[in-house]
Amino acid sequence: MDALVERLDRDEADGDVPFCVVAQVGSINVGAIDPLEAIADVCAARDIWFHADGACGAVGAILPEKRPQYAGLDRADSVTLDPHKWLSVPYECGCVLVRDPSAMARSFAMHASYLEGTERTPYEGLDYYELGPQMSRGFRALKVWMSLKHLGVEGYRSHLSRAVRCTEHLDARVRDADDFVALHEPNLYLYSFQYAPPDLRAAAAADANVREAVDDYLDALNRRIADEIQLSDVAFVMTTSIYDRTVLRLSVCSHRTTTDDIDQTFETLRDIGEREDATLRESFGVAV
């Protein structure tokens, strides 16, 4: 928060006009949630639009055990969320919730003769093309409505809670293993970690001269692991960057994922890691 206030003060001193602050509500790599209440206070005091980027994690607010993290979300001027992520709605489907729709209409509404009839019709609903930059659009909202009607809040709470338990289970497996490294506490359904053989970690810790070579090797090794597990058809695992290092990232948002699936994926990652490590070290020039 200190960095935010300092940045706003510096921008204003430079003659700029800050107009929007974007808070993370479930970041893409680790599921982090910013201090929403404090950000809302700053935005309210300075008359700045407060946008909450909840594409990954906003719907977690329906979980009673996670709700304290979302304090202040209700004060946002706008919130984005992606139903095709944690709500398991078929891709693609993004959503934006706006406190004051008239603000959107003032920005995006178009008035052209070819868009307006000469006589008033009985329709009194919203013209959604006036509320955003996209005029022609598909009926994406139908699949969200059908999913909500079918599962309901309790159905989604069960689904979301199961995903959280799977992520916590994965974190426990990682922390119990000597060939994996945990990078953060689990939160929501996103989890990043690294495969790192213990002898390489020990060598890097003991000798700063070999640390960079080991780090570069582990980057390549984890990329190879992700490529190979995708080809195995066991799970779709991607890489990302945490602390400037290439790591493995799991997004446990499928409504079918269980802890057994997590165990199978974890063991497959280990098997691939051991195999690729055995063949990659010599070609990469890393020896311990």
C-alpha cells in the first residue's frame, strides 16, 4: 500500500491524473489477493476508479472459509471474472460487473441512424452494445445462466472447495518431497512449484559460482518436464515465471479433478523429472 500511495503522489506531482487502480483478486500464478479494503479507501479518498481483476479468483468469495480475503471487493467500481475458469463454463466466457452502468454508456454508447429504429419498440431492456467496445456479440450469457440454474450456489461451493482441497493436497506432496520446491502457500486453485533435484540445490547453496548454471539448468529441466507431461496425456501442466525462474504451474479448476488425479500427476511429474534429469545434465554441462 505504501508503494501504491507513493506512486500516485509521484504521478500527481508530475502533472499526470491517475484514473484507475487495478487490484488482483486471485493472481494467475499463485492465487494472491491484494488488500482490497485498503485499496478501496485510497481510491475513494482520491476519486479514482477501483477495478478488481478477479478473472481467476473472484468467485472464491462464495466460499465462507475464504471470504475474509475478499473484504472490500464489494466497494469496487468494476469487477472482472472468467466463468470459463473456476465456474467451469465452456470456453470462452468473460464477464465484467459494473456498479454504475451509466458510466459505461457514457464511454461506449453509439448513436447512429442504422442502429436506431424510426419508431419506438416495446423493448425496455438493456442494449448491451452500448455498454462496451464490442457491438456484435454472441449469446455467451446463456451458458452462464444455465450453469448457475443447474448447480446453484451450493453446487458451486462444493466444486470450488474440492479444487481448494486438491491444491492444498498438492502443496503437501511438494513439501514432503526432497526433489520438489514449494514457492508459496496454496490459495484458491492455482499453484506453482519447481522440480529441483536435491543434489543440485545443495551445490547451488554451497557455491555461488555454480548457482547461475544450476538455475539455468533447472529452468530448462522444468520446461522439458511440462512439455513431456503434456505429450503423456496425463495432465495439462504449463510453466510460468516465479522469482525470475521457470517453474511448473497447475490450475486445478476442472470440476472432475480429485486428489487421486493430483497424486497421479505428481508422480508422473517426478518420473519425467528423473528421466529427463538423467539425460539432460551431460548435454547441458551441469555436473555435481
